Amino acid sequence: MLEIKNLHARIAEDGTEIIRGLNLTVKAGEVAAIMGPNGSGKSTLSYVLTGREDYEVTEGDILYNGESILDMDVSERAASGIFLAFQYPVEIPGVATMQFLKVAMNEQRKARGEDELSTPDFIRKVKEAAGELKIDMDMLKRPLNVGFSGGEKKRAEILQMALLEPSLCILDETDSGLDIDALKIVADGVNALRSPDRAIVVITHYQRLLDYIVPDSVHVLYKGRVIESGQKELALELEKNGYANIIEKAA
């Protein structure tokens, strides 16, 4: 589903190269964890995959379902089924969460050639998904993410993911700022979306998230490239020993 080939990317404003020859393959049905120390390029990778304009690809390619997405803008990538859950979700004053969800879902359906949802069908879908994530419907009447706790923001993003049904889900440090109860709820929501037709990329610093979202593969990112890949045991090794040995071996 996702194939990254010799990817090089830099900050557009000052030309600083962040991604330096990254190769990665994620199959449909797979949950892939991306780990690495601060400054290794994890969040930059998520932004480049979703088409953020602050970054410029200078070499290599990103294939999604076998097709290059480098010429697609952010909205086109989203419409094709690529979803990013942010580390720090943005507050949008004046836009009710329910209205945001309805517009997003109908735009996605329009891109797939489907009819817009009727209001009763939309409300039913939201109630079902919100119930599974223990989200109070009153919360969804508030402006998007405004005044939400860290846990509420993350649950709202997983709700969006459940409703939009993307094919490629990228979670950028979803565990950031979550207490253990919120972490379990968010992880349960992510696990409910595991599917043979969907790939999930989980970017995280810590093993604790991977206790709840068990990955099929783990990849260590350092200085903008993957230096080690393995299965879930690799994450346990990193938790125990840190990154130093793997970085030294790759040097």
C-alpha cells in the first residue's frame, strides 16, 4: 500500500535536509511502528507523506497503491484515503465539531463518487462511533478541539478516522499527553480500525503505546533514514537498551 523509495526531503524555507534516503514498505493490513530519537525525522515523514507545503521532496518517490503521490496536493491525498492524526491537533474556533465532521465525510464520499449522507444517517454514524470511543455527544457540539483536553483531542481525531474510513492512517505520536485511561481508549479505537484493506503507520517514542497497538513491524528512524527494521520484539529491545547500540551498528 505504501512504498517509499530513496526519499530525500528538506524544509522549503531554508533548505535544511531532514529526510535523507529513506526506504520503507508497508503492506495493506499491516500496522507499522516508526520509532527513533528526537530529531530523527519522524514527524517530518508524516508531513511529507500527507503533502504539507513546508517541505520539498528533492529525490526519490512515494508510491500509494502503486501510484506516485508527489504531484498530489494535501486535499487530493486526503480524498484518496490518506489520513494524518496530528501530535498536536489544531483548535478551530467558530467551527462546530459536528459540522466539521459532516462536511469532511460528505467531501470524502463525493471524491469516491458516493451520495452525500442524509442528516439522520450522519447522526447515527457519529453516535455509533462516538459511543465506542466514550465520547460525549455534547463535546461534539463545541468548536473543533477548542477547550478540549489532550485526551479529548486525540479521541476526536480517532473519531474522524473511524468516520472517514481512510486506507492509510498515519498517527503522529498519538500517545503524546495521554494518561493511561485515555491511551487505552484511543488504542482500542485504532485497533477497531485494523483491516486487511487498511495500513496503519504509528509514529511513537515509547513502547507503552505498542503494548496496546501491537505492531506487525517496527522501523527505527535516525537522521532521516531507516537504520533497522524488525518485529514487535525490536520495540521491546529499544525500551530496554535505548537507541545507542543500533545507531552505533548503523554508523
